[in-house]
Amino acid sequence: MLDTQKHIGTFYAAKQGYTEGVMEKRQLGKTDLEVSLICLGTMTWGQQNTQDEGFEQMDYAVENGINFFDTAELYAIPPTAETCGKTEEVIGNWFASRKCRDKIILATKIAGPGAHLSWIRNGERRYNREHITAAIEGSLQRLQTDYIDLYQLHWPEREVNSFGKLDFPDTAEIREDEEYRMLGTLQILEEYIDKGVIRHIGLSNETPWGVMGFLQLAEKHSLSRVVSVQNPYNLLNRSFEVGLSEIALQEKCGLLAYSPLAGGALTGKYLNGAVPKGSRRDIDPRGSRYQKPHAESTITRYVDIAKEAGLDPAQMALAFVNSRRFLTANIIGATTMAQLKTNIASADLTLTDDVIAAIEAVHSDVPNPCP
């Protein structure tokens, strides 16, 4: 595995165009915030990782130019009643220990309705005043802060085709008051922006209709715009490109890409039926959306491209995500420091035209095998 840029061999540097320097920053929406290209994902802390390991990851990330952390009230993952909120607690304890809250652009999320999370607000989760207030106050307490830079709706309040679903759900209710409910959510969040409790708002697992709906309602009613959309994006799932990429560019509401390694699958570690002890597939009973019929053969082709180019497969997959114009930040996660160092170093890798062409050839043959 490749380590940080300081340890990349001359062969890789010459062949693929690595560059040393400060972590690239990109503008968050139309705000005055500049976030690091690599965002530190945190959902393993409190489950797969201890607090001390979380502290080590945050220390290293900051030392290497990362100023953007992403979390959620329901983390750690896989979600359980026992670990709910633990990740935010780890981050809060780190803020208290390091006294560096002002150096971090912090993103968290409110859990929405629909998922089987009976332990969060008794399972009655809504984006209304009662639940938004409870969620924000809980996150602030656990994070030991008095403000959140980016507050995101973890998934839509309505039923949509997220988390690997295809087509519009037959059971989805077409509600005439959907825009009214979305407007109500924006108005409640605006009150917290006015108080300085949250600075900006974002969406997650959202559709083109939903993103444009929030943007149009904000403009019509003089409310704060959503500044980002956090959706899955990786070599096995480039569905963001179909409709949302144009919105991201035209509306300056960029992608915060989650699962850029397809839950670790694009490293190649799960090939040939392998399930490393302690890995996500080993501990998460929910299964993986990246285990569909054509996944393994497609992953094998991507891994082969990386090996032929003298690249680490994880870094190649991450560098591809990093190269997208519609991307604001790439949310990486790791359970070991070796993984973290490899992932962060992807920011210094520029893929050659030949590697990009090889990736596109696979995508043309097998587009989005794991949407």
C-alpha cells in the first residue's frame, strides 16, 4: 500500500503526476467557506474504531491539510441503539482536548423518517420543529460546540429511490403538499441560521427533483440555499452524473461524495469471496449494496487497471472521484492509519489520460453495476 506523498516512489511520481503541497480547497456552494478536497468521514468511530483511534485519525488529517469533517447523529455504523451518537461524542471530546474547533468545518446530519431506527426520537423522526430542535440540541451537546457549519438532512422525508433502489417506488405517495413540507423545513432551519447555531444547510441521498425543489423554494421565499448534496459516487455507481451533476455545476450545489471506495470493495479486499475479519462486511449484518451480480467482475477489471499502471487500487478509485468538476469534497473513511494515509494521499494523484480511458472503457461496458 502506498503511504503519504512523502513516501511515494519516483516511479509513481514520474508515471502518474503526483504533486506535493497544501491540500486543495474547494468552495462550499456559494458560501465563503473553502473546504478540503478530502473530507474526513467518521462513521466508524465508536464501533470499529476506539476514541483514541479517532483522535489519531483527526490529528493526522489536520496535519495533512484536511479542514472538513463529516458525521451524523445516528453514527456509528452499523447503526445500533448502543452506538448511536458515539461518533459525535468522539469528535466533541477531541475538540475539548485539542481546542481547535475554529479550525474545522464541521458537517453533521439529522436522521429522517423511514429507516428502522426506533431508538432515535422513539422512531418518529420528522423534519419538523420538534424533531429538528431535538436533533440539533443533541448534536451540539455531543459535539461540545455551539454551532454546526453544515447541517444536512440525512435522507429525504419522502420515499425515494435511494440506498441502491431503482425506479420510482410503487409505494411512494404523491403528495400535493410535498413542497409545503419542504418549505416548512427550510423555514425552521433558517431560524437556526439566524441564531448562528448552524451556518449552512445541505442535503443527502437526494434526487434531482428534491435538490431543485429546495433551491427554488429558497429563492422564492428569500431563504438560505442548500449548499451541497451528499450522495454516493464511485466507480461502481456514477448515477450522480445523470441528472445531479448538471445541477451541482449550474446551481453551485456541489457533491460531497460518500462511499467513494464502494464500501471498501474497490480496494479489491473482498474479491474471491474474502471477508477480512473486522471489515465492514464482517460486522454489518445489513449486507452491502456493492455485492450485485456484476460487481466482482467489474471490480476485478478496475483493480487490474490500477496494477498495470503501478497504482494502488484505492488511490486510483479515489483520484477518479477527486477529478470530477462537480465534486466539492470526497468523503473518505478508514479503520486503520495505513488506510487513512493511503486515502488522503490520493489528493496528490493525477490520473493519466490512458488510465482515465481504461476506466471509461469499463464503465461503458458495465455502467453503474451497483447503483
